[in-house]
Amino acid sequence: MLDYGMDHWDAAALTGAPASQPWDEAAALLADAQLGRARAAAARGDVETAVSCYRRATAALVFAQMAYNHDTAEKRSLYGRLSRAYQDAAELDTDLRVERLAVPFGTSHCNAWLVRPTTEGPEPTVVIVGGQSGWGPAFHRQADALARRGLSTVLLEAPGQGETRILNGLHFDKHSDGAFSATLDLVQKRTGFDGPFGVWGNSFGGLMAARAAVHDSRFGACCVNGAPARPVPAPFRTASEQSQALLGVGSDEDVATVFRTLWLDPDVDRMPAALLVLHGANDPLITLDQQKEFLELSPQSSLRVWDDGEHTIYNHSAERTEFVSDWFRTRLARS
């Protein structure tokens, strides 16, 4: 929760809420309080406070929508509120330039946010993507860290994620690597920056990021954080339902079939990008062996392990973000 930008008090209140209170209701009420604070601050001219409160409301709504793995009316409503809160923050922010993007892809488009420092001129750009439940604005803190190092970020909601799926009807498959290439095309046109680019994938998004770097040589640096190189269906309900929603299929058998088409094979799949793999030794979802398979994809690969790290290094999120942001700055500057 803290990694995704939730207020500490709100996170403690949500985890301590009565079991009888629906998760989405408890999280939405916390968001309502932050939205009220944001509007009051904006009305009196305290825009810095307003921006912070809008972002904390966004994070609370990220967790509210996680109560629904499938795309119910409730999930759509909560996600719409999430995006509006993030947009409200963007319109007031004087420290960052935050712009909503529509990346043309397939029969529709992918939703994304371009986050840039206020300095003029095209900046090296990193595409950040999440996994099966946290998307887009959930990774604002990483974008802010990159901006403080002079880099821009695209918070991409890839096919199968966020509004790209919930509103636009796009799901992830072996052709979705093209969404990352389409994102680079749009960034080049919008900013004038022509690469090399970075890509940072968290949880299942790590596989998406690696696939993108394999299929588009404009990526000069790739970070994989807590992903399997050869995914298989997970043996518990939440992950099963999330995988089905991501892929737009109706059974674990269908998930296994699609997942098999996404596997990366170092004998045929190679990337010119420098590759950084992050692993938490206490990750209950992904093993070190599953992560090590990525290292063979690049001749410039490295591994960082946190001995007590949880999934995607949530319990060292500040250190992780600083480490990766420094790595991208160095790698993209050298390229």
C-alpha cells in the first residue's frame, strides 16, 4: 500500500477495518476523505496539499478496485474515480508535467500517462508497467523518482490492464508487445526524444517488459522486478481470476494455453538492452530460478537480490526505487 502511494494512516486503517466491512467500501471511504481534503486545499489556494491529497486518494482507490478481479460495474466505477483523482492532481501539479496519452493499438488504444520533469527539452524516457492488479497511477512514486533524475516516464496500462482493458476491451496476448512499440512511436512524436528508451516491469509486468525489449531494439535498458520468464497458472483463486481477466479467457486451461505462447527462450529470444533483474528471497510467488532465466536474454545482465525481500521488493520500496532509478539514469546516459 505504501509503495503505491497510500497514506500510512489510511493503510493502517484499511488493514484494521472490521472483517464485516467490504474491502472496497473501506478503501473508498478513505479516498473520499482525501478527496475532501484535496478540494478544500485547492479552494483556499494550497495547491501543493491538494496535489498530495489527490494522489493519496488515487492510491486508496487503487486498492478499492482490487476487491474485484473481474470487470464488474463496481470495478469500472472505482477505476474511473481513480483516474479522475489522478487527473485532478495532474492539473494542479507545478513540480511535474503529467499528461494523459491514448496509444493507438489494435482496434482501440492503450491508456497511459506521460510524467515529465519541468525542465525543457526531450528527456530519456522509461516505460513502466504493472502486473495483474496494480496499473498506471499506482507507479507514480517511481515516475517521480525518475523525474528527479531528469528522466520522463510513461505509466502504461498495457492490453489486459487498467482502462485499456476495463474501458477499451483490449487483452494481453503474444501480439501485445506491439503496444510497447506503439508507445515509443507516440513518445517520439510527442517529445522529440528518439531513444534509447527504458522499460521497467513489475510483477507479471516484468515479463511484458522483457518481451518488449526483445521485440524492439529502441529499448536500451530493461528492469524485470518479480516476474516469471515462463508463466503458468497459479493455484489460488485471486491469481486465477486475475489471469483470466488479463487474457480475456474463461478457464485455467485457457490461461495455460495463452501463457505458453508468452514464454521466453534464450536460444531464440535476445535483447540488445542492458538487463537488470530484481528478486526478493522471501517472494512467495516467484522463485529465484524463475527469475534467473531472464538473465540469459541479454549479454549485459545483472541480478540484485534482497535476502528478506518480498514480492517486487515491497518491503524495501524506497531503496528499490532509488536503486533502479539510478540504474536507468546511468544506463540511458551511457547509451
